[in-house]
Amino acid sequence: MRNLDKDEVEPGLQRRLCTSDAVVIGLGAMIGAGLFSAFTPAASAAGSALLVSLVLAAAIAYVNARSSAQLAARYPTSGGTYAYGREVLGPWAGFIAGWGFVIGKIASAAVMALTFATYTVPEGWVKPVAALAVAVLVGVNCLGVTRTAAAARIIVATVLVLLGVVVAVILGGDQDPPLHIAGPGNGVFGVLQGAGLLFFAFAGYARIATLGEEVRNPARSIPRAIGIGLGIIVVLYAAVAVVLLNVLGAGGIAQSAKPLAVALGNSWALPLVQAAAALASLGALLALIAGIGRTSMAMAREHDLPHYFSRIHPRFSTPYRAELAVGAIVIVLVAFLDLRTAIGFSSFGVLVYYLIANIAASKQPAGERLGPAWLGVAGAMGCVLLVATLPFGAVAGGLAMFAVGIGYRAARLWFTSR
């Protein structure tokens, strides 16, 4: 239950989203994250076994999605696994999940802002334009979740059309003989690390669960939206990965920050891939801000973050204080990010988040589960496996940030108890 200050009557979030709204918000979060950011570091890790990493990441994402859908159907409130962890496993488990989501997705938001600017402006303008994009999309989110869904719908539709044209041009081009699409790769560790980095690309469906307090008929709509969104993304990623491997090979993907643009060469369609990348990154950033803001709000309700951030705007029904704070932090971070480390750091935080989700799902009574308990256990084991193989810098940074969060909560509880 949320704790209100004395004499404060706080407005609640409104259930304004239908299933298709939730699907496009999830798609918007996943398309930009995967197609234009994650393939390069994943190919560097997995080599010619990139598709094996993609299949493994997708399988773990599917199990996690089942757990998230099961929990969201039972606890249709804002905050995602932060709320589920508190209900099923206790306050500390919920806090660790929420903290992992917030720090991981703030890193993702910075990556998406920089990706957008990289594709649209000269190098010297990348960071200022990235910061401006964050500020504008925070404003869109603060105006209401229906505006967020409407913007995501336009962005997703446009990006899918542009990608279809780009892939058709690549396939119809006069390319060199195809390279090996699959092979031994860089060993088992490389495949696992590639899967961990590609998991970053699938994790956008969590945005659907964090909107649980704003979706109509959540027990039905959220599981359907998660399943539909993830299914569409798996097909899209696999198709693009096959095309890129066929044209560039794993080495070519690993050496380019813009593999789709490189695959086009000097084609007339090059501006289309630039536009698709820019729009997809904006869509992901829009959905990220919405998800982080609502998880932060849920944590603030329970005083796991300062209660100041729990405030909901009386007119627009949005957690505007939390979203403004998230935007300010992301703007600061755009000046200090390396893409590979940021993606790994994000994957670390989100995999911990899903570790808690899977454990919580496996602990639910049989009547509340969508599948057998062992499915949640398998998902938890998959999360641990991928975390253990992430780049060292990402793991070290993630552990440090979790230490900060745990220390903060322990100190608050100690001062509160005195």
C-alpha cells in the first residue's frame, strides 16, 4: 500500500491503454534497442555463432516474459517486478528488482539518445542533440500516457515500413558471395556473452508490465501484449540478423557501429536506414522514460526512493516528478558512456530484475501460474548464466551500483527505526 503524507490526497493513474497500445509501447522499446545498438557488440562476442546467441537470448526472454505476464495478471499495478517481488518475496527482493530496473534502464535511455543523435547530426553535435531529445521526450511523457502510446504507434509503424524497404534493397543488391551465417563462433563463453548482450535488445517488453496500473483489463491485456510484442520482435531480429550475416559476416557486423548502413553501401536507400534508426531510437527512449518513471514512482510510494517522486500530476495523470528526475540523470550520463559497457551494464541490471521475477513466479500458487513452476526456475538459472558471462566492466559497474542501492535502503531503514 502506498503511504500518503498527512492531509494529502494523491490522484491515481488512469486505465487508458488497450492491448494494442501496450503492444506498440513494448515494440517501440525493443526495436531501437536491438536493431541499431546490440548486434555490433554481440557479433564481436559470439562471432559467426551470432544466431545461436540470438536464439538463446530469445528463449530466455520468452521464459522471462511468461513469468512477467503471470505476475502482471495477478498484480496489475505500476512498478513491474518491483511490485511483484514485494508481494511474493518481500520488500528487499522487490527493492533489488526495482533498483536493477531503474539503473539498467537509465543506461539504456542514454544509449538510445546517443544512437538517435549519431544517426542524425555531425559528430560534434551528438551529445547536445542527444540531451535535447531526452528533454523533449520527457515532456511528451509528462503530458500523458495516451500521448506516449500515440507517439509510439506512429514511430513503430514508420520504422517497420522503412526497415522493410531497407531489407528489400539489401537483398536485391549486387552483393559479394555470402559469408558463413552460422559456425563455431568464439566458443561457448562467446556465445553466452553474445546472448547476454542481445538480451538488452529483448528486454523492452518489461515496459508493458510497468504500465499495469494504466492498462484496461490488465489480467487479460498484459499477458497478450507481452506475448504478441515479443513474438513480433523475435521474427524481426532473426530476419535482420540473417540478412546482415549473409552480406557482412560476423566480422563485418562487429567492426561497424552501423551495420545496416554498411550493408547498403552507397545505395539510394541509405537515408532510409538513417531515418529508421533515428525514429526507432526515439521510440525506445520514449518507452524507457515511461517505464523508468513508473517504477521510480512505485518505489517512492514505499519510500524506497524519496517519497517526493511518488507525486502524480492531477491533470495529466503521470508521475511527472519521477520522469523529470530520470530525464535529468540521463542527460548527465550521455556525456560519459561507452556503447558496449553501457549495453552490458543495462543487461546486468535487467537480468537481476528478471531473476527476481522468475523466482517470484515460481513461488506463486498453482492456480495463479500460467505454466509449471520449473519454468520460472529455468528462467532464473538462465539469468544467472548470462550475468556471469557479461563483460567484466559491466559486471563490476553493476555490482557497485547495487552496493550503493542496498546501502541507501539499509541506511534509510536504520534511521527510520531510531
